[in-house]
Amino acid sequence: MSGEPVVLPRGSSDSQPGAEFMFKEHFRRRGFLPETDPLNAFPSSSELALLDEIGRDLPSLLYDRGFRQFARTLELPPWPTDSVSAEDLPALRLYYVRVGFLASAYVNQVGQPPATILPANIAIPLVRACQLLQRPPILSYDGYALYNWKRFRKDGPIALGNIDTIQNFVHLYDEHWFILVHVEIEAIAARILDAIARAEDALANGDSDLVNRCLFQIAAAVQAQVDVLRRIPEHMDPALYYRTFRPYIRFFENVSYEGVEPRPAVMNFRGETGAQSSVMPTLVAFMKIPHKASMLTTHLADMRNYMPREHRMLIERVEAMPPVRPLAGKAAFNAVLEAIAEFRSIHYRWAQEYINRWTADPRGTGGTPYMQWLNQLIQETRSFMIE
């Protein structure tokens, strides 16, 4: 591995925001999941296969109080190129998942104080991979969920019962279940994005009938997501969630990235959180729900920096669409808003059950006062209904 310092990415500005609705067919087929199923292992002949071995062992390694000392001795294989093609993207995403999990495990090891230095042997590979992915160098929702699943039956659905995780922090199915619930929710979003794409044409043509059909399709899809989200307690114990694997997805606070410019590269990054999913921001953009400007809206805007670039561009495209409300019928428009509010209400309930009852810390894994903000989102969504 080269010892040359790398420059920490400072974020990227997408050219032509709101331009062509990129990968429309991909989004309509797969939601916000990758166009093809994630790569779940590197070729055994590749030097990158070492990352698979470390990934498989990680849940066991984290039981050892000497894990950090061991991790500092690892010679992680560098990403082999200075650029990435579409063909290379699945492998780069797996590289990011493996190294991102390792970095969060190092900083937030359960039973140890949070680390304030991420050693160069982990920091440099992580930063280089994240530069190519145009995202901050920390494990986020994309690496924890969107790129972290596989199907048992390749011809079966991307749904609970036919999917499993690739990488985990702990030897508990509770963590698998937590991730996989989100994967199915993301897969269902394909129906939402298909309806939004059809509504775009309907709005351009002033076709109110088609607008309303699209709205009912969206409402049904969001309700299907609600039904999946309700299943969280089936295989996830609140105490185990809070004590065993939630700590690993917390934010990085005043962490120095060794070997990374500028020096000292002491950084603060948001931890993995559902607020980094593109589903709700896309729905808010499409419905033009007016959320009051506050620290909440600033936080939600910042969450976009942790989304894949093409997701950010899609949201900008949807924001540029004309409002649907003038052509919408009351029943169809309100059905979407009620489904969104119900989804947020279930989320609020699980936040209370799985997090808030266990701690006096008002901050979520993204570092925000989540309970107050979740309730505000619910109220503002319902207040936008057509009377």
C-alpha cells in the first residue's frame, strides 16, 4: 500500500441538477437498489479476497478487546485503479462495504471508548474508495443496506425470506433482519418511481385521470412498505439492537484520519441512518410537502451528501417537476400523504421502542434529536392534506 497521503473529499457538486432523469428504467425496475444484485465476494484469485476473509471474521474479532491492535496490523489491498467504470462499480461497492464496516467497527467497538484516530491502513483505502463513489468516507445507508444483500433464489423476489446480508457486525440474526427489512422497502420503491415517471408525462399533458391513478399506485406501494416496516419486531429484540449492533453505526465525532490531507484531518461524519434513504425525500419532492425551515430541514439536506450521486440527481429531477396537487383528486392525494404519515408513525414507534426508552441521549446514529423531528414530519405531512 502506498504511504502517500490522500486528499479527503469535500463533497461534490452534481452538474446540471434536475437534468435528464438518469437511469429511469433502472429505477423503475429496482427502486433505489443497484441495477444488478450486489457482488457478494471477490474472485478467490484476487488480492481483494482478503477483504472477504476479514469481513467474515469481523463479528468474532470484535469480541476481542485487542481488536484495534490487530486491525492496525492489517495490510489491506488498495483499490487497484484511479478511476472506476460501470463494469467495476459492483466490485468497488463491495470494497466500500468491507472497508467501511471495518472502519466503523474500529471507531465504535462495543465495550471500548470511541476511537479518535482511524489508522492509515484503514483510513487511506476508505477515503480512496469513497472519492471514487463521490461520498463521505464513512459507512452509510448505501453500504449498510443498499449494497449489502444477496438472494437465495436468483429468480425469486427481493423480499424477506429470499434475501440475506453479505456483511455484519455481530453474530445475531437481529442485525440481518434489521438490514433486510430496509432492503425489501427499497425494492418496493420501484413501484413508486414507476408511478412518478408516468405522472411526469401526465402532468405535462394535463391528464388528471392518469395523475390520480399514479397517486393511488404510490399510496399502495407506500402502504406495502408500511406493512414490511411493521415486521421489525418479528426478529429484532430491542435490547439486543440497542446494545450490540446499533453502536457500530453511530456517527464519527472528532476522528482523525491518518495519512489523509488536510492534516490533521479531524472529521465529523453522520452515522448510518434511514434518513439517508432516498425513498422519503423523493416522495416529499414529488408531493411538494412544505416542511418548515429548521435544523431538521438542514439536517435532511445534509443527508443527501451520504446518498449515491445518481439518487441525489433523481431527487433534484423530481423537485423540478410541477406540483401534482392542482391536478389531483382529494382521495388520491390524501391517500399518499396518509400512507407517508403512517410510515413515519411506525418509524416513530420503533424509535421509541428500540432507542429512546434505553437512553437519555437525544441524538440518533446520525447525531440528531430524532424523536422531536420525527413527530414534526408526521404533523406537517398530515397538515398538507386537501380539506
